[in-house]
Amino acid sequence: MPILRFLGLVLVVLGCAACGASAPTAAGEATPVASEADPAPAGAPADVEDGVQRIELREGYSVWTRRIGSGPIKILSLHGGPAATHEYWQSVEKHLPEGVTFYYYDQLGSFHSDQPEDKALWTIERFVGEVEQVRTALGLGPDDFYLLGHSWGGILAMEYALVHQKALAGLIVSNMTADFGKYERYNAKLRAQLPAEILAQLESYESKEAFTDPDYEGLVFEHFYKKHVLRAEDWPKPVLDAFGHINKDVYVYMQGPSEFVPGGILKGWSVWDRLPEIQVPTLTIGAAHDTMNPDEMKQMSELVARGRYLHLPNGSHMAMWDDEDAYWKGVFEFTADVAAGKM
């Protein structure tokens, strides 16, 4: 969830993706994908060129999806942000096994989907209803439907499961605690480990609410993001694209103005006490260097009825890139085990 805020950071520190990103190194090579510049028109049938399908919502808007791979195990991905994009999921393309269909999906308000300005749309309940509409349009059901939510997408996945778990074969919650307050406290603990001079500089900008100042964003990126969001000097192009395409208005409204000053409508959110209600097989994913406490991710796997925990010792918040082999191996072992009745 709260990682994809800093569009100015991308432009100033990392360089605009459209201007050419550095080749990824420690995070792995980005896999070339077919162009998404011309998505299929609204109302297009499912079997359109390149697997792209736009889905009309009852709210009068449309959202973008794209199918890759094929097989009886079908995974719908929920990106973070809020209002980031599907693009950072593209690390899956090097790891997708036979027998798995993977769906990219930009939620309403995100770059490839419609981007209305009505704040009344940006509620958890409406997003849950949107996911259900997407599931129905894609023809997914309890025999084949796995929901993979990362960060804010993890919040959405848990909320969806609490309402529609009869539609699910399995649930995957990646790098997201079930309690926003726990995230805030753990983030504060990580921040306190920064050098005193860096903390003083951050506090100076924050006292003036200068959250979009390039110097402030540069400090956060250099001293926090590169340690806890994605542990690589050169970030892969799909990650840069996801940063560069974020809808900042939706992000700030829901998450707040800064990684360190969360205060949007998600503040106070928690389903921690409701985790035992989730009866479907559930995988939680935590990483040693994440902005989320990996111990809490393990606890969540023990609170749901049928849980499994995947720990990534080399990963951070974007563990699908900086510990990608272990990440995708764990995801696909889980879905295969559920499909085989081993959960």
C-alpha cells in the first residue's frame, strides 16, 4: 500500500521512465511485454488481442485487465498504492508456470483504467464491489479463483475475502498487515533507526508540510525506500512505470501525504480481530526488510483458519523483485497445493 506516492521523486531522482530507465541489476532484468499503449476499447470481448479486456462497471466507468498464461489455476492480482498500477507485477512473467492464468488489473482511478475525480468512489466497500464485478466478468469462481493482493491490494484482498470468500479457491496477502495502526508503529520504529542528522532534516520539511519538496522526497528515497521498499540501486522499469503512473489525488486521499505521515481514510483501519473468519486457504507473505513487520505477517497466517506463511529473507516491500525467485516459487507452490487439496 503506502509506497507509490512520490511521482516527483521518480522524475527527479530516478529519471522519467518514458525518458529511458537504467537497466535493472540487483532486482533482476525486467521482462519485455507487449505494448499496452492501446488497450482494447470498452466493452471488448474477453478473447481480444494480447489478452486485454476492459470491464464495464455498474458505476458507469471501465477498468483494464490483461490475461497472460493459461491453465486451470487463475490468479487475479491487486496492485498497491492506492492507485498505483499493475505494471510492477511484471516480474511474474519470468516465473509463470504452465497451468496458471495470471490477470493484471488496474483498479478504477489507476492509469490504464478510467480515472474519475469523484471522491465518493474511493472507499474500501466500493473497491470490494469492483473486484467482485471484475471476478464475475472474467468468469472466475471457487474452483479456480485465487486473489493475490499486495500492500494496499492486500487490504482490499482481505476485505474481499471477508465478504465474498465463497467465490475464492485461495487468498494471498502479500506485504500487508491487517491493521493500519500496526503498520504506522512499525514504520515509526524503522524511521527511528535513521541517522540523527537525516531525522532532523525530515522533521524540518514535515514541520512545514513540504512533503512534495524534491529534497524531502530524495531523502526518503535514499535513506528509506532503498532499504525497505526495493533493495536495488537501479529499479526495474515496471516499478518505475508504476511510480510514474500513480494517481496522486487518490493516493493522498486514501493513504495520506507521506510514508511517515499517514492520515487518509485508511487511518484506523483494521480487520485483525476478524482474521479467524477467513476460512479459505490463505498465504501471507512477509519480508525481512519490509515496511511491514514480518512477524505480524506470520501471526496472520496463524489466525486465519487455514494459513501458510512465506518468509523472504532477502526481500523488502517489493519482494516480487528483490527476492523474486523465492517469492514466486512460494506463490505457485501454494496455489498448486490448494488445487491438489493439500491445504
